[in-house]
Amino acid sequence: MADAKDRPLSPHLQVWRFHITMFVSIMHRVTGCGLYAGALIGAWWAAALAGGPVTYNNFLGVLGSIPGKVVLFGLTICMFFHLGNGIRHLFFDMGEGFDLKTADFSAWALMGFTAVATLFTWGLAYATGGI
């Protein structure tokens, strides 16, 4: 039997170089977890709504605070990123977009879509008095 020092090592972060597709894959999982947190906030909203005006006003006070708005902004990023990457994966499921250039381009396009859609949504909310 071979000694442990003779066995090949698995690829490690020190060996791999950064790829945008790697970042997008990791962020898809992170944003999915963020959306679970958003679902809990949605459940909190429903419970606060059922709890009456005082409870609901307390809920609005928490989400209307600076930390609450930061959380909502993060959830907006999560929503648009996860949506865009889901659409990207629909093309992957059809066998399209696997070559390196196209995968890199779609990853960067996803980042752009996320930024533009998030800023547009928050700008619209600000312009209509929603925030």
C-alpha cells in the first residue's frame, strides 16, 4: 500500500484560480439561503398583519428602520440574482451556454442584471414614496 505522501492531492483553493462562474455558483447558493430568510420575514409580515394594527405598525417600524432597509435591499439583490441565475440555468438545461466564453458572458450579464434591476426597483420605490 502506498504511503500517504505518495498519493495525489485533491485540487485546493491554492491551486484553483478565481473564475466568475465559480463566484456565480457560490452566490447562487448564498442568495438561496438569503431567500429563506426572506420567507421568514414574509411569515412575520403575515403574523403581524393578523396581529392587528399595533403589531403591524411595530413590524413596519422595524423594516422601515435603517437596518431593516439594509436587509430588504439585500433581499432584493438575492431575489434578482437568484431569478437571473435560474433563467441562466434554464439555458444550461437545454444544453446551451456551456462553452467558456458564453458561460463567462452570461455570468457577467447576470451581475449587471442584478445591479440594474435592484437599483431600478429601489429607485422606483423611492420615487413613489415607498421608502
